[in-house]
Amino acid sequence: MSVSISRLYCDSLSCMETAPELSRQLRRADDFIKLGVQAGYATIREVKGKDFLPADSLGLFLGTAFGTMETNFAVLNQVVTEEPPSPILFSHSVFNAAAGYIATIFDIQGCALTITDFVFPFFRALEQGYLAVLTGRLDYCLVLQIETYSTLLNDANKKSGSADETWCPGAVCWLLGKTDPDSSVNYQIESLKIESGLEEPDSCLKFKEQVWINGTSSLCTNPLCAATLLTQKMKTSGITDRLDCRIDAQYGAVELRFNRMNQCLTSAILPEKIRN
């Protein structure tokens, strides 16, 4: 069985506009949750009206390096200042809350997994989603990475010299599964390999990753950069039949190979509660 990538999305928080139909569900959500829900919505909204996809065959795999740091600090501030803790703020201080929002709003009833890892969080989530579809456990799945960072983290990066630029919050989302006949992407995952090396403590902040895509090299300096770069390349690669990607870093490496699909299968639809 082959696994294809039929829908892609990436954007930063500063450019994100929440869809009006999501405003009610997200009225109390923090930026981390809003990024995740909007990314999921933007990824699958164009496939509404297609043949029905059972909710229990759609899964979710969410990876992050730093999770909901700003919300975490807000909760800790209430504890330190002995203020009554906000139940909503506390429940949103763990990034599993974002997975819950996404699964509820888009009626995702298949298996779901959240991953926190400084080392290639998006690609670790991709690996799990790929295996779930490849083994037939799921028909489709959303694979995401969400990062919001925090003011404190950016200040620490600047003072330590670990980061050359301020990291911008954002999200990346792919739809994996059967081929979408209306998609201009339709890349099949031919191989995916992740290697982890010895991790030095300061490498968790440096995030120096050398990304090679079809022989072209780019230096990535933030946790979302590699996934964003690959997403943009796949969206603009034209008629390229193959994409070879390698990511090298102090803490490991990722190797991916994609082939463009020619045959088309059935695609997913947007759940009923979102379409109405």
C-alpha cells in the first residue's frame, strides 16, 4: 500500500486569519490552539463535498518542540503571585489541548498521537502517521507541527547567542493517505528515515539544520524551518517527478524520498459540523 501527501499548509501566526466559521469554537483558545485548528481547516477545507470518509479512519499526529510555552508561563505566574488559577488557562497549558480541539472540531475519531521532541518533531510525527496509513490502521491522517515559543525563550536565545533571529510562531500541516484526484501535490512517500545522534544541551536552542532538497542546500535556524521549507518546495515544484530531501544537524539526520503519483484514488471530505 502506498501513502501519499495530497494537501499541504504552512503559515505564521502573524499572517494567519481565523476562518469566521471557527470563531465560536476558538473564542477562548490560545495562539497554539488557534494555529493548529486553522492549519487543519486550511488543509482539508478544499476537499469538502467529496466521497465520505468515516471519522474513525481519520487520525491525527501532532509534533512540537516547545509546546504552549507562553500559556505555561501564564499559569505559573498565577501560581507565583497566588492568584486563583484559571481552569481554562490551566487546561490549555498542555499541548494535548490543541489535539483535542482539532479532533473535536474536525470529528477525528481515529488514532491520535502527540509528540514533544527537540529533535525533528514534525518528521517524527510524519513517521508515525506514515506507518499508521501504511499498515492500514488509518485511511487518512493530519500531520502537524505547531510552535508558539515565548518572549522568555526568544530573550534567552538572544542573550545566549544561540539563535540569530527571533523565532516566529507558526504551523505546518500535511494530509496523508489516499490520493486526492483534485490535488496538485500527490507525492507518494517512498522512504523515510530518522537518525538521532548524541544531543548536546545547547543544541536544543541552536537549531542549526542543513536542508538539502534535490541538491539545493539551505540553512535552517528555527524548529519550524525545515518542515516549512519542504512544504513550500512541494507546493511549488511544478512537474517535478521526484523530491529527495536530507536534513543534517548536530543531533541527527532525516532522509526522505518522494515520488509524484499518477494514479488517483478517493479523497476525504470536511466533517458535517464544519460544512454547515
